Amino acid sequence: MTSDTTSGAAVPQTRHLQTSIPGPKSRALQEQRDAALPDGLGRTLPVFVDRMAGGIIVDVDGNRIVDLASGIAVTSVGASHPEVVRRVTEQAERFTHTCFLVTQYEAYVRVAEWLNAHTPGDFTKTTALFSTGAEAVENAVKIARAATGRPGVIVFSNAYHGRTLFTLAMTAKDKPYKTGFGPLPTEQVHRAPFPEPLRWPGAPAPERVVDEALQAFEDLVAEVGADEIACVVIEPIQGEGGFIVPPAGFLPRLADLARAHGIIVVGDEVQAGLGRTGTLFASEHDGFVPDIVCTAKALAGGMPLSAVTGRAEIMAAVGAGGLGGTYAGNPLACEAALGVFEVMEREDLPGRARAIEQQVRATLAPLVDPDRGIAELRGRGAMLAIEFVQPGRLEPAPEVAAAVAKACHEQGVLVLVCGTFGNVIRLLPPLVIEEDLLTDALQVLYDAIRAHADVAQPAGAPA
């Protein structure tokens, strides 16, 4: 048994089930939750957390659950890394809030400087801080509109950009995100097909998928009118849509086409950024350089912080007072982000993400067989997903994904389901997870897939 020495209070970095999941204390708290909270707040695993460290969640019943979710890609450095905890604690002793728009503090400036220096592009940049990913995306649109004088936004199939009214209009999936919340401001939102090789009509080679997707984008621009489009917003790897990676060459060519029409390019790095995919930003894998980059989630190690970083001349289009918010760039969150940056660099967490990818692929890749219901293992770094389909065809199999997730949860491994059709298991482990712990969790997932999908045991696979 090992103990975590890099992520907060000592917690054994091993899976351990003291009770069933959920245990009696979690079930009692669940009853209180159900009475006090609305049904609209969903849940994945009905346990209540006592503490977390490294790759382990300790619930109120004493169960140690392997975390392959990271709070949806938030706690990449772990949920209680000492450097983050120290900075937040020291800042809380000084002050918790001033509103940066009223009286300022140095940490905000330092976070902006780091993002200006490290986001893709060697041009001069400036950064504004906010609180959530959706808030960052909405402000990127506001900035693009101010810079161009145009109203429209192009997004893509399978996209997810947030839960505010405008980002809901940008998000592709209706249920559960949009149900009952209309009408949405959809007149200014235009959707192009995302180049998804698995489901592209005719299943052509990736190069042809890129060509056809770019032609569809050009056709959409012509239909709407370039002078009506302020920006195109794209995830370099789609998140909620199923961890879909566009074929090589698509993103930089899209940027070139957009800029030829005076359209600002916005990269939504909310889920994929900050080391998650094996580089600081997912855009780097394909030489994609957005004009504006949105970050959040892993930015502040669990504290609410997001950012919009962009070309200085574009960001300057908004007049004084046009950006901000009461809690935007909160000092506790800014200090947490500075801790994340230090840990990311000192411990080479992008390199750790690449090692996680190798470990996951070595275990799960042998299971991939579309004829037997496993369509793909895809993603980059520690942002990986496995898609379940009906054997021999691409019809989604959400019931298999749900059964696999349930089996993992019962054995103390937290995984998440995603995808437009709800048929994808996604893996987002903390980048600090120990190799032995990940090995154990992957064996649980492997066994769950074998038990619930139409998959034969590969030759040479673990028993």
C-alpha cells in the first residue's frame, strides 16, 4: 500500500470497498439531498465525499474510490495538491474578495501573464478572467462581435459550450441540456458538421473527410454571408460530444479559411486544455492557433476560474467596463491557478498525460472490434474514450455504456458517460494518478467491458 505524497493529506492510493456503493451514510445523505435539491441537478455516483487526494476519492462510509473523472477534467493536479492548498490558504488569510474591477491584486495579473505566454500563438495577447467555462465562451463571442461588428457564430455538430442561454444555443445536444429552456437565441448560431471519421457519410479516408468538412464550412459561410459571422468556435477535441478528435490538418485549414473571410477563430480549450491531452493545449497537436482561447476547468485546481486569452488588438475592441463580473478572477482562484502552473511545469504533467495514454491504450485497445460492439478507442493523453455500438454496425449502444459504468461504480471506479448518443465511456483521471492505481482501475473497466459488451477475450489479454 502506498500513500499519496503529492496531493494533500495522506490518503492510501489504493481502491478499497468498506461498504456497498453507495454506503449507508451516503444513502442517508442522499435522502436529505433529494428533499432539499431540485431534480434538475443530476448525479453520476450517489456517494458523498469526505476527502480526496491523488487519484482517490474517500467517501463518508470509508470507501476509497478510484477517480477517473477529475471532477470533469478539473482536478488534474489532484483535488488537494499541497501547492494549491498552501496558496489558497495563505490568500484566504489575507483577503477573500475585493472585485478586481474595484481594487486590484497581483495574482490576477500573474495568471494573465502566464496565459499570454503559454497559449498558442507568438503574437501579443491579453487575458480577461471569469468564473466558468460557459462565461468564458460567452465573453469570447462578445469580444468577437465587438471586434467585427457582426452578430453570427458558427459552431459544430456534437459541440458542447455551456449551459447559459447563449452557450446552450451553441451546444448541439438537446436532451438534457436544452429541454424546456427555449426559445434560445438560435438565429445568430449556425452549425457546421464536425469531421468525425467514424460516422462521416460514406466512411471515406480522413483526408477526404477533412476536405468535405471544410467545403461544408465554406458552403455555410456563403449561405449565411461572411459579413454576418463574427467568429467560429470549436473544441480542438470535442468533450461532451464524445472525445472526438478531428483528422490531421482540419483545424489549421479551418483557421485559414475563417480568417480569409475576416472571421475570428475561437478555440474552446475548457475541457482539453492545461496538460490534459499531453501538451499544454490540445490545439498544439495539429498546429492550430486560434485568435482567442477559452480556458477553465483545470485552470485553478478546483477553484472557479476561467479565462479568455486573445490577440491584443481583438481584445482591445471592448471598451472600459465592458468585461468582468463580481467574482471574475477571484483572488483565491487566481492563487490556485498559480499553484497549478507551478505543479504542471515542475512535475511535467503533460508528460504524465502521455504516459497515461500509453497505459490505457495497452489495456483497452485490444478490445476494439466494431463487429463485436466496440467501435473506437480515441482521444489524446489523459482524455480518452471508448465508444459502444451495436455489433457489426454503428448504431449507438447507450445501454452497454450505462451497464459498464454501473459495474465500474459498484467496484469503486468512477467513470463518466458522454457522447451525443450517451454511448461513450470517457476517462479523465487526475494527471497525478499513480501507475499501480490506474492499472487496478483499468482492470476493473476491462472486466466490465468483457462482461457487458459482445467482446471476446483478445489473444494474450489479461485473464
